[in-house]
Amino acid sequence: MGMSLVEWVYEGSCVRVGFTSRVGGVSEPPYESLNLGSHVCDKPAAVHANRELLAQELAAPIAWMRQVHGSKVLPALLGNEPACDGLMLGSTMRRDAQSGSRGESDMPTAVFTRMRTPARAAAVMVADCAPVILAARDIPWACVLHVGRAGLLGGIVRRTLEDIVPHCTVEKSAGGLTSDDLVAVVGPCICGACYEVPEEMAVQAEKLQRGSTSLTSWATPSIDLRTGVHVQLRECGLSEILDLNRCTFEDERYFSHRRATREAGIGWGEGRTGRFVGIAQLLC
Ligand SMILES: [Zn+2]
């Protein structure tokens, strides 16, 4: 004991943000050893033990989600694992936000919020996708986002900042939140020099999100999640971005689905490996 499972990279007055790695935990190969994904065929008892170790270190229960490569964001509540790609801490949505500004039924509802206990810590699981965490500087509010290719092109970062953040009411904040109140933290993800995709996919991606494509180090078309995320953040007026600039495919401290697939010598999409997490925790 005593070894920290989380590298805390941002600590404000009310929120801290950090990331786990492969280090710690009890999972066996190919999930060694701090696998926090319950959907990757690791032993359920090992994943449960790892999640318990993490909650112990935080001294707080953690809200988890069943990520589906969409752009739905929900309030982080304890005791369920909803299908969504973003969890929000410390906020209740205003009632007038329930209709949604884009005519879709993605908005969290007051009814849903009342049924369960709001969490004070939430996790996003990744192994090449980008963990993006929005944290309020002086207010107890944060949002963890799962941003893979589909999430990026679906505009999960933009939709969160445009459609959800302004409707969030938080104790100590007068009106809704704005981008000026927030810091964005971009965690370890596969980089543009490593994330090869078919050329037609890259062409389509660039149409949907400017800046989301690049070239691999071997000069083939690629997706650049990190740059795409930065473009969405800046277009929404968020200027304070803390990016760890670490590539999961290259950095063996982290789980990487692509690296596992390459090592297994089989086609993309077949690699078995674990998931590390980005975490936000409220401190006040
Ligand atoms: Zn890379």
C-alpha cells in the first residue's frame, strides 16, 4: 500500500483532475494490472477489486458509465452505470433546459436526478480514446467526457459547452456556467502520428470537424483526436487547456487498444487490453 494509483494533474479550489495508468491493481495479463473496464472480458472480481482500490484512494465512491461512442452527457449519480459518454458533477440542470436547444432528448431530467445520490467523483474509461475533463476553477462543478473518433465527430465537446454548461446551476454561481469559468484537461490518448484510418474515413472526418485529421509518422491518413478536441474547445471560447500530450500507443504506461491489437498480430478491433481512467473529484 501507499503507492498512488492516480496522477493528479490539476487541482483547483473545488475540483481535482487526475489519471490512472496500468500501475497498481490486481488484474492479470493482458489486463495487467489496474484495469478499470468492466466490458473488456477481464475477470469481474478483478475489475471490482481495482475499482474499490481507486475509490479507497479517493475516499469517495465513483460514478461510472457504460460508454457507447455517442454524445449524451448525464448527471453523475451513484448506483447505476448509464449508457452515455459524459458524466457531470456538482450541478443540477435548470428546468427550462429540459426541452433541449437542438430538439433532441439528450438533456438530463430533473426526475432522473432526484432518484439517486449525486456523486462527488466520476470516471471516464479509455485505451486510445481521449479523456477530456472540464473543471470549474472556483465552483464545485466538473464533467468527464469520453472522446473517441465518433464522439469527436458527433461534437460531444462542443455540445457539452454549448447546450449543457450554460444551463448548469451550481451553488455559489449566480447564473449558468460559462467557458470562462472552466479549465479543460486532455489526458493520454492516441496521437495523430499513430492513429491510422482509411483515407475515405479521414476525408469524411475533416468535413465534420476541421483539424481532426493528420498524417501518421509513416505518411498515411490519420485521425488527430487531440487537435480536434482543441478546435472544439477554442471555438466555444474555452482558452485554458491543460494537455498532457501523451500518446497511449507510444507510452507503455497506459493501456492502448491499437497497441494490443498490433502485438496480438490480428486485425484492428480485436486487441484485448484494459482501460485506464480520467477522474474528476469535487473537493468542496
Ligand atoms: Zn502516437
